[in-house]
Amino acid sequence: MSKEITSRAEDYSQWYNDLVLKGGLADYSAVRGCMVIKPYGYALWENMQAALDKMFKDTGHENAYFPLFIPKSFLSKEAAHVEGFAKECAVVTHYRLKNDPNGGGIVVDPEAKLEEELIVRPTSETIIWNTYKDWVKSYRDLPLLINQWANVVRWEMRTRLFLRTAEFLWQEGHTAHATAEEAIAETKQMLEVYTTFAEEFMALPVIRGIKTESERFAGAEDTYCIEALMQDGKALQAGTSHFLGQNFAKAFDVKFLNKENQLNYVWATSWGVSTRLIGALVMAHSDDQGLVMPPKIAPLQVVIVPIYGKDEESKKLIDSKAKEIMDNLKRIGVRVKYDNNDNNRPGWKFAEYEMKGVPVRVAIGARDLEKNVVEIARRDTKEKKAVGLDGIAQYIDGLLVDIQNSLYNKAKDYRDSHITRADDWTEFEKLLDDKGGFIAAHWDGTAETEASIKEKTKATIRCIPLDNKLEEGKCILTGNPSKQRVLFARAY
């Protein structure tokens, strides 16, 4: 099956598409720019969702659901917000179809025009803050900590499975606070939640930072982000958390009486990650043989494949032992499958589960049982080992932890080796073209210079790292004074 996959060296973009399609994560749909998430891909999203949802609830957030449709007038109440999303909006103008009297099939009924057009949500700040004005009256109602799991639509002209589609799944948190300090603390807390999830569950090392004014979320005072690096040296924004100040509270008149009986506007945040994380997972860990899944969120952690002989008695013995191993693994919470389907040969199954990135494969045959062992193969390194049947569940449990850590360390080593300093324009361009990755360089702090660098190189400022140290220098493009380095990269 790996022969069906384009190699990374040959065509990285095609390699990615091959893995998403042949690995059973998603498929193209009849709707331009949209995709079908297949059961295996959706199981991966459910595991991600479950881990994040627990982290949200552990930090005091509750889930709710808000309408898919937003009145057009809501979007225009916050000027920066509407400007940021206007070009991506899908608009509902009518509410009824009818048969064409001229025999042209189904047509829009011109008599069914909406009094006010509805926007299919590109994000939910406006509809949510219009609701919050009825929910928040007093300091006793704060903080309001709400998360929504939903789909959104952003009309993309050039799409890629998971990375950029017209419709995608995500979560969006929207919180209201009594003070700016509380809202900023919330913004930073959720950035840490995203960091923990990316690194501990996805085995994806990230850099925490703050966006420049040009790159921040439309309507935000500050946007915090986590940035990851893919195997082709391009960056990918893996999550954002926004301090919205009082912009949306003022736009939608969300006020509260404080303890001194004074009427104030609340302070707001929003934060979100999406199914784009599945694309990040594919590009960060997979190889030319197929997907590579971190065990903590892999849909299937272990597959057991029998190697039957012609002896019916040994077949029963293999089935019995495999079931025993499977039951022991399930007792300790391992997601395991016994694939005793007679329609496919063991070699085909090995290739199939390698393609799907299942972390651990157990092969069990009559000769293995005679020796009281099974063969265990790990997907990440492809190492095989004969392991005794005694204590095999505990061995596999430890192996899954080792694979998780190994994937993180491998990705971190790659990321760290692709953070390079550049001190002049020639060096900067050469690094972008020859090495890629994050380039730490001085920038004079102006939007004009930032835009010019992007136009010349297609590289953007991914973030100003939170752990940045002040350092006097000169901007790589203008030579003007700079007080710190920022991280540039070409990105998805």
C-alpha cells in the first residue's frame, strides 16, 4: 500500500492528500470546498474533542449551543470584526424553493425573500454577545464561562482537506469577566490548555506567542497563539486565544452592576481550535508508509492479527489467546481490535494498519504460542520484538507511553533544529528557501515592513514568543532599530 503514497521528498502536498484519503480520514464531497470526515477520521476528532472537553470543564467552563445563522446587522456592529470576515461569509437571502413554471426544475421563490439576510456563522462572537446582554446583569453573573462545539463556514476559494475547507468543525469559547485582569488571565489560561493538549496528547511541540497587530483576530485587543512546525518546514497555527477587551460588550451593550452599584461594560475573551489539528497531526508525525498516530488520541491503539495455519485446533487456540490478550488490554483502557477477518491475508492487514498509523500491532500464530510469545511491532520505528505472553498487557501499556514520548521528542528535535537566527536580508531569504522552519529575526515593529516582507517572501510573522528576551538589533529589511527578534515562517 505504501507504493500508492507519493513520497514526501517527491511532492509533500500530494503525500499529505494521499495519507488523508488512503488512511481513511476524509474524502472529497459533492459540495465544492467541503469534505466528508470518514469514521476513522471522526473517531480521531472525537478523541481530541473528549480530551479538550475535559480540560475545559476542569477549568470551570460549560458547553452550550448557539444558532448557525447570524442576522447581517449583528455582524456590522463591530467594525473590525465585519471587516475581518466580510469576504468569507455565506449569505442566506431566501427561505423557500418552488418548481419552475417554465420547466427549469427547482428555483428560488422570489416571493420568499428574507427581510434581513442571515449570515452562516464564520464565528459566533456577535450572536453570542447579543445573547449575553440578557444573561449578564450583575457581578454575581460573572465570570460567564461558555464553550460551544459547532461547525462554521468561511468561504475559501482554495481548499485543502482539514487544513482549509469552506466548512469545518471546531470549538469556540466565549467568556465574560468583571475586570480586564480576569479576562487577560482567562486568555492566557486557555493558551496553556491548548499548549498542554498539543504537547501531551498530540505529541506536537508548540511555541506560545502573541500575534502582531496585523495578524490578530478581527475585533481583538490581543491574540495569543500556539505555532507548530510541519515536516516540510512550514508553520501551522494550532490554536488561538483572544483578549477582546470591551469591544463586543460595547457593540452589544453588555453591562453589569459591580459591587459598588456602578454600571460597567464586561471584559471578554474568545478562543478556539478546529479539525485543522488533524491536518497538523498528519503532517507532523507521518511517514512515506502512511499515518503515524500518537497513542493517546489514536482511534485504535493496538491491533491483534492472527496468523492461522491449516490446523483447526491451533486456530481455536490462537483465537482463545488473542481474546484473552484483548480482554486484558480493554481492562486497562486500551483501544484494541482483534482482526480475525478471513477475507484478507495477514500481510494485507499489516499494510492496512501501517497505513492507518495504529501504534502497536500484535501478530500471533501457532509457532508463537508454542514458544509462549507473540510478535509486537511498533508503528513509529517499525521495530519488531518477540514478547512473552506473561504480563503482555502491562508491556503494551508501557510501550504506548514510550511511543507517545518518542513521537514528541522526535518532533521537538526537528522543530528545535529548524529555529534559526538571521541577521541580514540575504541570510533571511536564503534560510527561507533552503532550510525553512522558524527564522528568528529583528523587525522594526511597523505594519508596513511586515507587509513588505510578506509580499517579497510569502513569510509572515508567526508570533512574538512569550519567552522572548529583549535584544537590541536592526530590522532585517529596513535596518531600523529593533528591540527583539520575532519568528518568521512560511505557513499553511
